[in-house]
Amino acid sequence: MAKGKAVPLWLAVLDKVAQEKEAQEALKDVSFSMVIVFTDEDNESLSLVIDKGKSTSFEGEIPDYQAKVSYRSDVFRDLVTEKLSPMKAIQKKMITIDGDLAALLNLVYLMPYMKKNYELLTGK
């Protein structure tokens, strides 16, 4: 069980995203799997699997991911809330990427829904 705050928060956000019909429609042609590691929280991680509109997320690391991304939880938050651009985060080496970068780019489809649900859950 996660000891930090990032994994439970982002699992709650992703659970809300998974329930949104609009998000399912936006992801209907997308399939990928990834692991997100929060380096400032003892490398706690969550896994995200998208399969043609169906989104599943859970604590821990799946072994057969297409992309694994590591960053501090505040960097991930700032990416989702658009306070930080992905390009700037990469240029400043705030992100470590392992695996298929093209698969990781699929996360772009989720970002608007993640931002909305993050704001709803946190009031920020």
C-alpha cells in the first residue's frame, strides 16, 4: 500500500476519468500501457492501461509496460495542470522515460480529463 500521497490521489483522478463517457470516446482508438513512478515518494508507482476506450489503473508496476516515466509528484501535477509543458520538463531533465516514447504520447488524450478531475478532487 502506498505511503505517499501521489499514488492514491492520481488513482482517484484516473478512476474518475475511467468513468467519463467523453474520455472513453476520446480513447476509443488508443491502446497502451505505462508505469508512472514518483521519485520523491520512495519510487512508489502506479500503472495505467488503456485498451480501446477502457482505462484501468492500479498501484504498483506492471512488468510488460510500453513506457515507464519517472518524475517528482509536483512535476506530474504541473504537467497535468498545464503549468509545465512536457517539452520543457524533458529539456530540464525533470522526466526520465524508459520504453516507447510514441506510446507515452498517448497520455495527451487523457490530460484534459485528468486536469478536470484533479481540480474537482482537490479544489485547485
